[in-house]
Amino acid sequence: MSNFNSIFKSTFLFGGSQVIGLLVSLIRNKFAAVFLGAAGLGFNGIFVSTLNLIKAFTSLGISESAIREIAKANGSGNQEKVQHAYTVFKFWVYLTGVFGVLVLLLFAPYISVFAFKNSEYSLHFRILSLSIAFGALSGGINTYLRGIQQIQALATSNVIGSVVSLFFTIPLYYYFGIKGIVPALVASAFVTFLISLHFKQKFPISNVNLSVKELFINGGPMVKLGLSLSAVTILSSSVNFLLNSYIIQHGGLHNVGLFNAGNSIIELYIGMVFTAIAADFFPRLSSVIGDELSWRKLINEQLELAFLLLTMGLVILISTAPFLVRLLLSEDLLPSVEFMYAAIIYIPFKVMVWIPGFLLIAKGENKIFLSIEVIGNILLLVISIFLYKYFGLVGLGYALVIYYIIAFMATYFIMKLKFQLSYSKNVWYLFLFALSSLIICLFLKTKIPFPYSVISELIFSAIVVLTSMFQINKRISLIDFTRKLIKKVFKGKK
């Protein structure tokens, strides 16, 4: 039996919340661009990347690793197992949250020097310790909801949290400018926590009485997997931080702002799709990892869906990139479009790396997973610095393409040799369809003179969207899906 119907439903449900979150993020970025400018965006990027680095270092990856344990317990139908897994997880969330707060409070001067080459922002980082605390708590709640597969509650919580946070962020940017960045980050984290707590209370769960020793021992599997995931996140955040620092030294905050602006538009869309997929895919994959035929089929079908969803949006993104930057950011950030055009080809290759990569985690191949990520992140940093030095902002886009082509080839051979994983003809067809669609759309956008470029882009984008919709409809009846969805919505209102 095909998994496509259920994975499409889960992706559609969580993806819907991501669309709203995307719109909210774009609105926030627009106001940030207007009230903060490119330099302000650069400051924001440094604070966020540094926070992500601290979170990755102090969280031990518990929130992600616990999903597998809670999902397995929930799948067994034994409520006591769920309570046990949750109790252990909750203890480790509190423990790592306190650790993160202490790191920022005690080492703020050194972190400021590391990030900005001076200790001027020590107080800012100490205040941001609140963001670490609230982020740990809300992240723990999200993990619990994912583990018990309450995707609808999680999606609704995310939507409300992002919308409400906007009403705190914009006034802070308006009245305080760059000085409002840190309060905005803290306010957003606090609001997100309160709303996630509200939704968690709809699914109450009791704690199990365990000694501290038992909590430490039973948390071993979570910590072991979490450390691998955490190490990867630390590497990724470190690469982003070091790259931003290099750009500051050799191109200034303005170039950091351009780089982050271009990245934000690309990542907002692909992040929306990837997050929607990950919300359901990893727990589902973990639950069938003992059945070889099932996990092979699941990976292939998940790849198909990812390509179909991404291709539609990316061709539209290419066609509308300059307009989106002007509308959602500002005229000053228009040069970021050049980075977007240079980078966007990397996304089909990233899909072929990212989705099969979950197999290593589900299989418990932590050493292989960690080795690949260490080598990959170092390689990405080296390529990015080298190409930025010679080609500037566009070089950063080229670096992403080159890196993910290499990563794609490495992942393919590892999966083939280690797990005998083969991709279906449909996966290869859709991979080539996505890649060729992006290349053609870029050619029409950059090589055809105006106004013929606009006409050709519209026609080609329509063809790509219709083709993708046709392919989705072959796998799941969109009419039946829509009818059932509408029926469920109206039934829920009664």
C-alpha cells in the first residue's frame, strides 16, 4: 500500500501552517529591512547565528533525538511507556535549558568578542539567555506533540505563535531600531513558549516517579543520538557564524545583510517544505526501520513529494525574485537577487542528500552520519570562503551548488554500498525535471530581453506548475483529498 496519501496529508497539514509562518516571516523581514536597514539585518544575523550555535552546543540534541523514543512508545499503544519516555525527556530538557542559560550568563563577554571582535555586546547576550530558556521549553513541548503525532495541534501552535510574535517585533523595530533586535528575539521566544504551553495542556500526561540516577541512565539513548545531532547543528551554526564573520571582515555588514537577505528568501520557502516533511517523516521512518521494503518505499515516495512541491515554488521564486526583494525587503537589498540566482540550482541536490540522510539516524549509524557532516561542513566553509574571495556575493551561491553536487554523489554511493538503497525511476525523473526546470527558468529570466522574458517565464512557470499538479494527482486524487478536507473542516465547526 502506498504511503503517498498519508505523507501528503501530513505535509499539507503542517505545510499549511508553514505558509502562514512564511508570510509572517516575510512581513517581519520587510519591516526589519525598512526600520533596520542592511546593517541592522547584519546585526540580527550575527545574533541569531550565535544563538543557534549556543543552543546547538548546550541542548545536546535532546529535542530531536527524543522524538524517536516518544514516537516508538506512542506507537506501542502503551501509555505507561509514553509517560516514561516523556518524564526522562522532560528532565533532560530542563537540564540542558539551564546549561544554556548559564553559558550565556557566564561567558557573555567572550561570546561578544567572538561574534563582534569586542565586548560591547556582553549585556545583549546575557539578556538573550532568556531566549535560550524559553526556546528550550517550547522546543520540548513541540517534541512531545510530534512524538505523539499531534501534528494539527503543533501546526496551529506554530501559526498563532508566529502571528502574535509579529505584534511585538514590529513596534520594537520601529521605536528602537537596531537596539530593538535583542528585545524582539526575547519577546518572540516568550510568546512562542506561552502558546505552545497552552496547546500542550490539551494533551495532558503524567510524570513517572524516577530517581535522578534512573533519569540519567534512561536518558542515555536520547543523549547518545542527541550528541550526534547536536554536533552536526553546532558545525552548521559554526560554519554560518564563521562565514558571516569572514564576510564582515572582507566585505562589511552590508554584504552580510545582502547574503542573509538572499538566504532568507530561499530558506523561507525550502525551509517551509523541509520542515513540513520532517515533522512527520522521521517518526514514520523510525517506526518502519525494521521493515526493509517499507523504509525503502517510504524514502522514495518522500523524495517524489519533495521534488513535486519544491519545483512548483522555485520556478515562481526565480521569476518573481526582484519583485519579492523590493516588496518584502527593500530596494537596497536588490543585489541579493544575484546570490539567489547563483545558488538556487543547489536545491534539487540538497533534496537527494537531506531525505536519505534520515536513514542514517533512524538506523543508529551515528558515526557515519557525524563523519559525513564534519567533512561536509568544513568543505562548504572552505569552498564558500574561496569563491567569495574571487567572485564576491555570487561566489557564495556557486559554493552552495558545488558543495551539494559533491554531497549528492557521496550520499548516493554511501547509501548504495551501506544499505543497498536504490532510487526509483520516478525519483530520477522528478530530480531531472526539477533541475532542468530551474535551469530553463534561470535562462529565460537572465538571458531573454524584456518584455519577452516575462511572457516566456509566465508560460514556462504555468507548464511546470500544471505538470507538478498532474504528477501529484496521479498519486493521490486531489479532488477527493480536497472534498474530504472541506468535509472535515465543516464537521469540526459543528
